[in-house]
Amino acid sequence: MNSSELLTRQFSQRFHRPPTHLIRAPGRVNLIGEHTDYNEGLVMPLAIDLSLVMAIAARKDKRIEAHSLDLDAQVEFGLFQIRNTSSGWAEYLKGTSWALQEHGYELGGWDGLISSTIPIGAGLASSAALEMATIKAFEVVSGFAWGPVAMARIAQFAENNWVGVKSGIMDQMIIAVGKRGSAVRIDCRSLEYHPVPLPGDARIVIVDSGTRRGLVESAYNERREQCESAARSFGLSSLRNLDLERLQTKVQELPQEVFKRARHVVTENERVEQAVLAMQDRDLVRLGAILREGHASLRDDFAVSRVEIDTLVEIANERSECYGARMTGGGFGGCVVCLVSSKLLDGFVNGVQRKYRETTNLDAKVYLTEAQDGVSAFEILPDPGNLPRLLDIVE
């Protein structure tokens, strides 16, 4: 019995009726373009095969009841009486329900059972996956039109205004528009996007450092405020239109930390464009060098790394199998993304795990990931013979 089939059976046991749909929302890893999204800049993430799966069935009333198998927790609320009461996973679900209604959507109620393979707090967009899966569930039971960009905006609105994390739109966008086999270049100002195929002779390897952070409690919001301060000093609404030459004209005027935050954003946008060209040319050596440059900028200019992450990046970059590695996600903990030769994966994985354990006394978990499509809904047909075939799609 696969995991999705087990989820449907557990749903039936809990709610005394079968689910009608399975929702799959992938996590994401960002190849390059970090902390640029809320500066209206460029990013290049990919949707990954670590995913959140939700079994759902509509209710006749205007209530939501959702259970998380992984957390052994539940939330229940009426759509007209939503209250912000905590800082846990339930607020992402409630906030998304609130945001949809704030944008004029009429919603129906549903029951849901949730299971996820996306590690929480690792910088792989576990919260955005829950947000986008929630919107997809409402689309299924409420019947409104799905537009990926519009839905991503609503999920970001919920995270900014309900949860309190002033994040950009990258996570929600890639979960909405992910493309199998490709990273996706996203312009976070225009929200135009296009897939960039990943080179077939390299693999994206995610290495979890075992360290964690919470974005609300971290300096994430402070970094955004520093970027906005830098933009205002140039009379700009964001750092998107600032180039390095103009930034240098105020190196003495701006507070040092503000200058360095802006320098990271300006140079990171350029790294995204360079990475697109390197991938089109299948130049893995250049692409790896761009990842290394990106980590140095995140560490030194944006100051969102930490000792364990820097150690893991250094260990990965020392391996001959690795073209380049850098921290990924909001920072302050979580994962490292590595570009590794497809033919030499075993040596890389074993070597990195051994050296990291020796150096930090921490265990590094490794995910060999491939780019996947974005959030999807699958109807569970009443004929039991169809069940395994449909469920295999969302594995």
C-alpha cells in the first residue's frame, strides 16, 4: 500500500466517508536568486518531489476541519468566524481561507487529512505548500476559476498579512507553476515566468544541515526593511532598478549594513541572468561557480547564514563531484543546494555526510531531487479498481 492510498483509508476512518480528491503541492528548492523576490527581482527555483498531500471531501456547511498526520494535530473553524490564535501550522490554513474571502471568493467547507514529506523549517517551502494546497482544495469544492499567478498572490497575501512574514512571492509562484524537468525563471515584478531545462548530466542534491529557524522570529523581516530603506535612499520603490555602479555612489552615505544588503540584491539579480545563460549553454562549471558566488554574498553581505551552513557548503564545495553549492531558502538554518555530477552521486553523498558528522557532530540528511510540476488535484474515482492508478500519480 503506497502512502497516498494509506492517506485515503485513514481519511475514511476519521471522517466516516471516503475522500473525493487528492491535492499534491510540491516543496521547492531555489537554485539561485535569494532574497530578491520581495525586492521585485529575479529568482530561479524548481518544484521538487518532496510534497504535501491532502485528501479532501466537501462539507455541506461553511466549516473546515483539517488534521495533520505528521504533527498529530487538528484545526476546526467556521469560514465566517476565523480567528488568528497561534503561530503554528493552522494559521497558514486559516490565513489562506481568510485571504481568499478578502479577495471576494465565496468558499465552501471541507474536511481534510494532510501528510507531508517536506521537512519543516528547512527552507524548502513547507508553509507555502500548505497555503497552495489549501487554495487548490477550495477551488475543488467551491468551483472558482484557477489562475496560478492570482492564486500565488493570494497565498503571499495570507503569509504577509495573517502569518506576519513579509516574504516575497517566489515560493507560492513556483508551487503554482512548477515544470517537470526544469527550473523556472520568475520575474517577481511582472510575474512573468518561463522554464529553464536542467542539464541532464547533473543532479540537484539537497542536503539538510539539521539546523532550523523560524522566519517570524528571525531577522527575515529586518532584512526586508533594510532593503526598503536602501531603495528609498535612491528614490526607488524597490531595488530592482538599482545597478552596482549607482549603488557605489552612496557607499559612504548608507549605513554599512544597509549598503551590503542592497549589494547582495543587485548582484544576485545578475547571478540569476548568468545562471540562465550557463544552463542554456550546459556550462556546469560556470553554473557551479555562480552558486558559490551566491553563497558568499548571502554569508558576507546579507548575513543570513550560520556556522553549520557555512561548514556544510565548504565540505560540499571541496568534493570533486560537486560543481557548486550554496545555502538555499530564507537563511538562519535549513538546507544547502548542490549541483553534482549524475555519475558520481554516491561518492558525494557518503563523503559529505561523513565529513559533516565528523566536523559538527550533526547528521546531514540528503535528498536527491528532480524538478516536478506544480500543485495539482486528482479526483478519486468511485471504482476501487481505479484507486491505485490514480494514487500512483501523486507519489
